[in-house]
Amino acid sequence: MNIVSPKGFKAVGIHCGLKHKKYDLALLVSDVPANAAGVFTTNAIQAAPLVITKELIQSTGKMQAIIINSGNANACTGTAGMQDALTMQLKTAEKIGISPDLVGVASTGVIGEKLNMEPIVAGIASFEPTNTLESSIQFSQAILTTDTVTKNTSYRVEIDGKEVVVAGTAKGSGMIEPNMATMLGFITTDANIEATHLQEALKTVTDVTFNAITVDGDTSTNDMVIVMANGMAQNEQLTPSHPEWEIFLNALHAVSQDLAKMIAKDGEGATKLIEVEVNGAISDSEARKIAKTVVGSPLVKTAVFGCDANWGRVIAAVGYSGATVNPSDIHIQIGPTTVVQGGEPANFSEEELLVYLKQPEVKIIVDLNIGEGNGLAWGCDLTYDYVQINATYRS
């Protein structure tokens, strides 16, 4: 994928020694203050960095930089943890030469361990962000924890005759059950858009992208998706009444969906991406509810891992989703193969379906035939390696 950076953004990722990994401290900075929007974890226990960043966005709608560390979540660390997050904010502001209230903070990693601030402060002092591809890659590597790959995407569109870029990078592999999940997402754009409308756009796309993925049903304490728009594309200010509003919204949706699917595909120990499409529900929200229930079912996930065409697990998850269904109207496909018709078994070739289930991406389609609602959700299979990774996470 050819990654393009929006105008006026720089990044850097370095190894400061928090964990035994190459990169663990990252900085994203705009040349000018950017309008900002964010969505955050619904967990009642929220890490100090998230509290600071959420308050910043809600109070000012502005952000020029965000500092991120991996390997330590700085969550459940009390007054000391809050002071450490504020120190990261202050030292970053001093390094860049901006006000601290323009600096967001994010952390990801082990919960309940205090930060070692000495290498972090030294790392911030050594930051030299650039707009090169190398520095962008280093940034995306520095935010990872148990991820096996970096997650980056970008789109170019034309608005008011100006090229506008929307780009994003994310981390997330386990404890993925939004709203939000154990994930960090950072989206940048050079579009000119006011913070209130940017927040509206982010909320709209989040509901059908980041909030439509699940790996293991856990919701963490640090998770956020941040969008920064610095206006350097010099288009006319975007609002929902702008004739090309949908172009921007579609680009933001595409970036968010790409990142969400990458996170689901990179679930801890995962070997397959699972996509569930639900059609014919009484509403879009009910369709998404069913899709997420199916893709989040441990029995469905293990069946996909084992290449077992056990559609009974799928229809059972549909039934306990809490959504409105009529059993005799349900139609289910696994890939191109119909396995349930009118709530009853369909004739199909187990051998042909086994070949399909061995593919790295598996799609399940459920048609309820009772309405016009549609929805998608993404997840991954549940493997032996998932248990191993999480049994030894702190080792």
C-alpha cells in the first residue's frame, strides 16, 4: 500500500528502553495547531494519559502534538501516574516550543506498573521528527505491543480543487472489544474542518468501523482514536452542508475501516480474518449487533480456526444476540456456500467448504429477511497461540 502523508505533519519513533523492543516512544506533530477530535474507551477505569487527552480535546478542540509510549499503560498508577503523564506532556511541549495544552498523551502496555520516567524524559529530549517515510514507519512501530505488524493506510481525494490527504496508523491486537478497544489510532489530515464537525464525522465512522471489531471481548483502559486536521490543504472549510462533505467523510471512513480490519486480522495468535455481514435486519443497528455477536462468539472463532463448517454455532449466536429474528426466515452462507436456507440445513459439500475455510479471510453472510437493516463486523479466529501470548504477557 502506498502511504501518503498529509501536508504539515511530522513523526518519529525511538527506542528509549522501556521494554525489550526496538521502538517504544513516539511523537506525532503538526506544523500548526490542528483541530482535533477523539473517541475514547468506555471502560470506567481510564488511564491517566487518556484522561489528559480527552479533557484537552473536549475543552479546546485543538492539538498540535501527541506523545505515545508503549510497553507500559500508565493505568491504575494513582497520583504518581497522573504526574508522569503531565510530565510527558510538559517535556514534549518544551521540546517543540508550544503550549502544553496543545499536547496529547497516550500510553499502551501493561496495566498497574509505574512508568520509568528517566528514559522517557531523555527520549523526548532526543526527538527529531521529520516528514519522511522512514520516520512514519518508526512511529508506527513504536506504538505496538503484541502486534505482529504495523497498521498504516492513506487516501487522497480532491475537495474544492485541492488535494486532501487522510492518513492513519493504529495499534491493536488483543483486548479488542470497543467501544473503544485495546487500541490506539491516530488519523491525520490536511483538510480544513472545524473541530465540532470533525468530531461529528469521527463519531459517524467509528460506529461502523472501530466499534465493529472484536478479538476477545475485553475492553481496556487506554484506548482512543484521535483525528488531527491542520487545514494546510487550504480547501474551503468543510461542514455537512459543503457539497463535497461526503468525499471527506468517505475518505475518513475508508481509513478507519482499513485500520479496524488490520487490527482484527492481527488479533493475538490469529491466523484468519473473519468478516460477518448481516442483511435483512429490522435496522442497521440490529444488523451490526448480530454481526458483532457472531464474530465475537468463541465457538464460531474456534470453528473457523479448525476449518469446521459448524453453522450451528453461527445460528446460535444469531439467536442469543438479543436482536429480532424469525428462525424460519434465516439464510446463512459461509463464503460462497449456502449452509442454511429458511432456518433449515441446506445441502452442501463439506469438502469444498473445507477448502474455503483454509483461506486467510473467511466471510459469513446472515440474511434475516425481515427488514432493510444491514451491518458488518470483523474479528479473528481463536487459536492456541492466543492463550500462550496472554499467559506470558508480563514475562
